[in-house]
Amino acid sequence: MLDPAALYARYAPDLRRYLAARAPAGIDPDDLLHDVFVRVIQSAASYEERGAVRGWLYQIAHARVIDAYRSAYRRHAVLLLDG
């Protein structure tokens, strides 16, 4: 079984750099990192060990970046409609 605290200690610095390099302007990479590890905790019990934990974490991080861009786009579109 996965230990989210151990994963955080080992991978958080690299994941944060990954998120900081890809996050949309105005989005805090620490918020995205938090979201990544919330998902890790939610999924830890159902994770099947295949020796690809790092890839799994980056897949979750990538999905959070895409979600952040979608959210930023929607906020921008609403602002244009309201303005």
C-alpha cells in the first residue's frame, strides 16, 4: 500500500517544479501540488503497484495543470461576457 507522506517527502520538490513550469499565470503551483496529493490520498487504496509510482504522480500532476488551464479559460470567458 502507498504511503502518501513518504511519496510527498520524496516527490513533492520535483512535482512542484514541474507544476510551476506549466501552471497558467495566476495559479499557485503549491495549490496544484496540494490538489495532486489530495488525489493521491483518495486513490492510494486502489492503486495497483506496477513500479510506476513516479509516472502515476506526474500523470495526476499533468491532469491538474490541464484542469487549471480549463478553469482559467472559463474565468476569462465569463469576465469578457460580464464586462
